[in-house]
Amino acid sequence: MDFAFTPEQEELRTQARAFLSAHPDPSWQELAELGWTGVSIAEADGGAGLGFLEEAILFEEMGRALTHAPYWSTVAVMLPALPAELQAEVARGEASWTLAAGPLVPDLDTATRIATIGGDSIWELDGAEREVLQTNDETRPLGVVSGGEAGRKLASSELLPQIRTRSLTALSLEACGVGSRALELAVEYAKEREQFGKPIGTYQAISHPLATTLMELELGRSLALFAAWCIAEDDPRAPIAAAAAKSLCADAAVAACERSIQVHGGIGFTWEHVLHRLYKRALWIQAWEASGAQLRSEIADHLLGGGA
Amino acid sequence: MDLRDTPDEEQFRNELSSWLEANVPPELRGHRGGAARYSDDAIRDWSRALYEAGYIGLTWPKEYGGGGKPYSYQAIFLEESARAEAPQHLGVIGLGMAGPTIIALGTEAQKARYLQPLLSADEIWCQGFSEPDAGSDLSAVRTSARLEGSHFVVDGQKVWSSYAHIADWCILVTRSDPDSERHAGLTYLIVDMKAPGVEVRPLRQITGEAEFNEIFFTGVEVPLENVVGDIGGGWQVAMTTLLHERGTLGFALTAALEVMVGKLIELARDRGATPLQRDAIAREWIELQGLRYTAYRSLSALMKTGVPGPEGSILKQQWSEAAQRLTKLALELLGPDAQLLADNAPYAGYWQHMQLRSRGNTIEAGTSEILRNIIAERVLGLPRSR
């Protein structure tokens, strides 16, 4: 029983944190050169032949850095649907993808290719018009596609449940990154900011909500890492683990941002502070794919049998 | 990262699970805890059986009668015992607190004298830390230890002491320097509970049972060889005890919560649940999974460093609030039936008992407020609040 990252994995995290904090808006080519677009792609296809656990580290770090790139939509969502030659393009940094699964499509400003679902298959969508809509979270805008036609057949739509599990898990990990950074900002501020002659972190009205935030994020992180491990190991518990993780992590990240804004006082409410951007990503994650209530309803069906 | 058992761990788990299946006496299975867990001779027999089968002191060094195994074996033992609804070994305070403290800081003579009978449940231990005026603020202890030749003379009062009414030994924090304040001038003693001048009075608690006690010490003589650590260095020894209290505790708590969540699901199936209740049940199940995998992460860290980290506080705190929420949810599902006791109580009064007992969970072994202070100061690095 070992639930800890290896030194190599920790090294990847250190490298990712340093790069991403300096490059909030990296090009897809830059990510490919770091080897990150092909982490789990077979070595024969130009990837690193690693797995979802290494990708999990990158999802978490990209959430923390609010990285503006189609990494989640390409790697978490689309990768299993791509045949080997298209995976090789992703590994080389020549293509990135997003899936138009509903009326609103993420990452249309950055992803080079679009996939769509029709009949029993997932297809490449050729020649579609893209419109990027003004979105709360500027680093992950939503948009709409119109026109276009089905091009290459990519995969069977039987893959969709697996894609959903990966997407929910990656979003949970991003949420952990977002929430942890919001908490760190609050802690730093509470140590420095003085009122009534003392750092405000001395007051339990400040420190206890931050302790609660840490506890919620730690539980969330454990759930997200378990879901990631299940995916990496093809464990049949993955879908429920992912639902549990997304339900808790998204709420924990939103609460972390809200408490951090409160601890910061007026400055936390300004446009120039990074907190509102973290908050908007947390709200985006909470809203995407399935709400906490929907996911808990699925879990209740699993535990108690369907419909009350 | 691999959450599966190693082949050796798996073999241990399978053997243990078969052993429990064959050996837990049916009348003790699903034992709900409470005062009965102390008074029943069958529990002492059960504790000896566990010891003789080699399941007690699994992680302790072999030279002191332990199994010399990694912490993961203790985690497996706690998980499987909870799943089998086997009762706990009677020596909870000795195994979790007194024993590890003696191993870490005791003399060779103390190790030779106390450890083996502690493992076999031939001798039971209790803890004398809290006093009427020293609860969360342990440094305010006033129970005095006056040096007279080759022994200390102890006078004072301790409170909230589980097992004291059946205990043979007490780990006692005393003030040995009457002019000292706070953390200085404390001495940690091993006190014979059968010595003249020791009086134990049970305290009846919210559940109606008497699980814990007051202890009065009047001129109790304690030989110098019963000092653990240095005279005047009792604070450091007490901190060692509390550190170990929260070591693999997370696993015991999570395993117990898993049993409770299982029973909650059973209850909801029996009685039905509204959509909002189903949502609340799903929330508690998710929380349980979060606690379990946090315990795994904490165990992996413990196995690397050998010292329990402050994460134990996170588990204890989140577990206690989960236990309070989910037992109240169970009462809600039971409706007015939950108000009935004795023979009329559904599920033999399990939920009524557990709900009332859970109010103690956020008080015992560090209140939620103190645990939040610990997390704020030692994990987040915020300035001290006092």
C-alpha cells in the first residue's frame, strides 16, 4: 500500500510549477517540447509512455497557474478517442482538440481541431465556424460552432463514459490546484496584514476558516488522486470515484476562493488581484459537466438503488 | 503509488480476515461500545485472544513483544477488525499512548516491566492529563508531585479518564516544581492505580453510561523509577504521548465510520429516503471516501518518516464532524421511533446511542477548536493565536 508520488513524479511537479508560473499563456508547441502533451502517449507514437498519474500532476499545476491552453480538453477529454497517428500529432504539438459534446464548447480560442458526436461515433468536425463567447473565466472561454460536416471517424461513442470519467477527474485536480493557491494567498496575507496591532492571522475568526479550507482541500485531493489512480489502473471504481471527487473538489475550491476573498478584504474584491480569476475558474469547474447535486444523485442511485 | 496490498500484506489481510471470521464471539460482534466494553470479562478474553494470535503491537519492536511490522499492517488490522465488527482490545490507552511513550522515552527497566502485560491485556492503563481547570490548556495542570527522598508524593485531581475504574496503571502529568508555570516544572509519572490514596469515581455521561472517571490522588507515593523522561521534562513526554494518539488513529476512525455509513445505507433502504436525504447520504459516503484516502496518504507519509504528521489532526477533526452529521441523519430517517429506548428502540438503540456519543467526538482527544489551532499554526504556518 503506497499512496505517495515517486521522486520522479515530484520532480515533474516542481518543473511544472516553475514553468507555468512564468508562462501563464504557453503555446501548444512549448507544452509539446516539455513533453507534456504526450505524457501518456506510447513512446512509439512520440510520447513518453507514462500514464494518467503524471497527467494528474499537470492538471493540478495548470489549475493552480490558471494556464490558458487546451490541455484538459485535449489530454483528459479527447486523447482516448484519437487513433495512434492523431495522438502522434498531439505529442508533436501539431494538433490540439476540443469536443463539441453540447451547445457550449470550451477552448475554441486555442484548440486546433474540433470533434463532435453523431450516431454511434465520435467524428472530427471539418469546416465549422467558431464563435468564442465572452466568458466569466477568460482563461477557458466557451463558444459555439456552426456548420461544418463530419470528417474522419475517430472512435465509437461507447468511449463517452470513459471520457466523462477522465474529464471529471481532471477538473477535480484542477480544482485542487485553484483552491490550494487561493488558500496560500490567504495565508500569506493573514501573516502580513496587521490590524488592531497584530497580524490578522492571529485571530481565530480568520485562522479557523482557513484551517477548514485546508481540511476540505486535503479530502478533495485524496478523492481526486484516488480517481486518477483508478483511471491509470483501469480500476472499475473509476466512474464513481470521479463523480465523488468532482462533487467535493469543485465545492471545496469555490469555498476556498470565497474565504480567501473575505480574508483579503477590499483588495480581494478588486479586478487587479488574481483572486477573482481563481474564483472564476472554480465556478467554471463547478458548472461544467455535472453539478455536485447531479453527481451526488448518481452516487445515491449507486448506493441505494435508483429513484426514491 | 499503488493502493493495492503487497503480496505479503494481502496474505496477512486474508489470514486475519479468516481468523476474525472464526474467532469473534457472536455475542460480541457489532458490540456498540459504551460502558459494557469495559466491564465484560469476555472483552478481556477477546483481548488476550488477539494478543496470542499475534495481532497486538504489530508495529512495535520485536524485542518488546511486538511484531516489528510496517505501519500498513496496523492499518490492515484496523480495517479488517472494523469490517468484522470485532470489539477493540481493552488496552486502548496502553497500546495507543502509554506503550509508544515508554518505547520512545522510557528506561530499559520500564520497557521490561510494562510492555508485555500491556499487550496481553493483563494490565490496563488510563490517562491522567486533564484536570477540572486544565482541559485544552494542559499546561495549567496543578496536580502536585512533591519529592520526598526516593519517591514523589502526589496530590490532586484528574478528570475525563476512560478506563480508570479498571486500570492498573496511570500515565500522569504532574507539577513537580510548585514555583513553576505553564510548560516548565512538569513531571510525567507512571502511577499504580491500586496504591493507597488513589480514588476513582465514575462519571455518568450523556448516553447514560459511565465510560470515564474522576481520579483523586491523596498523598499517593510514587517511586522515582516511575518517572518517564526527566524530572521537570514532563511537557515533552506528554507531547510524545499526544503525537502517538493521532498516529494510525485515522485508520481506526475511518474504519469505524465505514461501518456506520454501511448501516446508514441499510437504514435508508429499509425505511426509504427523500431526494434531499439521498443527497445527504451521498455526501457522507463521499466524505468517508475522502477520509479513507487521506488516511492512506497520511500512512504513506508515516511509513517514510516514522513520525506521525499533523495530518492526523485533519482526520480526527473531519471524522468527528462526519460522525455527528450522519448519526443525526439516521435519526431523521427513523423519525419519532428514534425517541424510543430499550426494547422499543429500532436497531437495538444503535443510532440513539451513536448520535449522543458523537457529541463527545468533537471534544475528546483535542477539541475541534484546538485541532483547528494546530492546523492553522503547524500546517498553514499562521501566527499563534495566544
